[in-house]
Amino acid sequence: MGEEIEHYQEVIMKTTVINGRPRSNGSTAFIINKILEGMNISNADINYFCLGQTDIKYCLGCKDCYKTGKCVQHDDVEKNYEKHS
């Protein structure tokens, strides 16, 4: 029998991590950073953001997003959506 060579395609995991706590350096952020350190070892594609450091406006209820697919308010939700999609 001949020697079989298996070819593996490297799969890169895409991950979005959202820290919903207001403090970006608290205990939750510490735990998240430990997890991210482990994920970096496996070459994961990680997108991290802390909601406490973002400018997110309340929904106006205008429903323009239903028609156009975009919000009329230009805040950090729009920036993060474009970055992660």
C-alpha cells in the first residue's frame, strides 16, 4: 500500500467578542482578555469591542432601516457592523 498524505485546509475561526460591561478594565475584561489570549494562539480572527467605550444611540423607531437596510443615525453600531460583516 502506498503512503497516503492527507491535506488539511487551515480553518480560521472568526469571532466577535462583545464586552457589555461599562468598565473596559474591570474583572469581566480581565477574563475576556485571558480567553482572547488563548484564541490568539490558534490564529483566530478576533473582533473585540467594549460597549462602555462606544457611542450607541437609542432607536428612533423611524423604520428607515427596514427600507434602506441602514440606520439614519451614524453611531458606532454602523462602524462595527461594517467592520464585522
